[in-house]
Amino acid sequence: MIFKKLLLIIFTINLSSSAIPEYKAKYEFERDDFSIIGIRELKKLSNDDFILKFNANTLLIVSMNFESIFEIKDSKIISKNYDVKIRPKSVDRDQKIFYDYENLKINSSGRDSWVAPLDKTSFLTDPLNAQIQIRLNLINGMKKFYVNLIEMETGEIQENLYELDGEEICTLQGKDYDCVILKRYRESDDRITTYYLIPELAYMFYRVIDESPKEYQKLELKELLSFG
């Protein structure tokens, strides 16, 4: 009995402190007017930082490049830099965000230029590394939680509510996985985002559907190239 309790404690500690495994995968991004396939990759850098990026190109007509650099400390995201470049240039979506922890400021340049105060206790995430925070929360057994997401146009903090909402079988490369369904709600708009995640793969994103009366977007995992 004592051994079982000790084993449970050790397992819980390992689970709560575990990092997200590095991976490389092929994803398809789809919206009302086009679709594109790209590579998403999570890598550990030489220091304590991680980099998560998504790169996609289609015959040099459309390209999407997202990159987020961050640290994971006590299962919390510490954002460092966020960079997005989207072509054609007429779309005007380029933006860079830098978190200045020394002067407690967030600086944004590009499409939306602004300076906002940096609150270290808010654990602010960007649109990319917020997905890592979601996975960390699920790994740690959370079924309902909030994630603070930066508002790209203004630098304000946007509180997002996430809640588990069922299960479904997901098929990847001929293998069936049990997926959990997670939904995101925001008080500021009428968008609902539905996530399908694979617990067996440290809650990797299998599918993300973002819907509103004006827009539809979907991101779906097509091929897992490497994991761990």
C-alpha cells in the first residue's frame, strides 16, 4: 500500500513537471478563400528557450510564417518573441512582438505598432504558444481553465476560457487515436474555437476549428514526421 502511494506521488510529480516533447508535423490550414499545407515544428534551443514555428508556401503565391520563442517554467509559458509574416504583401499581416522583461514593456512593430505594459504575473501568451499552454494545462489534469492571450491589435490582455467537451476517435496515418474535445469561449466576440487533441501524443493538436458568423478557419494534422 505504501509502495502504491509512493508510486502515485512520483508519477504525479513527473507528469506535472514534464515538458512538451519536440515534434515536427505536416498541417493543413484552410479558410474560406484558400488552403495551404505547411510544417509545424517545436524545438528546444541551446538555452532554456523553445521555438514553435509554422512555415507554409504555395507556389510562391501565398506564404505563412509564424514563429514564437518562449520559456516553460513551472508549467507556465514565459513569452519572449513573436513574429508573423504573411504573403502576398497586400494582406499586410507582418508583425513582430518583443517582451522586454527588464523595462516591463511589450513592443509591437509592423501592421500594428504599439507599446503596452508587461505584467509578469499574467503569463501572457501569443496565438502560437498559447497552444503549448493549453497542452501543459491538460497534461496537468485541468478540465476547465483560463489562458491570457495578447490582443494583437492593441496589446491588451484577452482572457480566454477553455473547457473539455467530450471525446472522439481521430485517425492519423491509418491509426485511430482517442481524442479529447476542448472548446474556447471569449466574452468579447461570438467566435467559438473547437480543439481536438490526442492525449497519447501529449495532447498534440489534431484539429482546430475556428468559427464565427463572418469567418471559418481550420487547422488539421496530416502527417507526424517526428515526435520526441
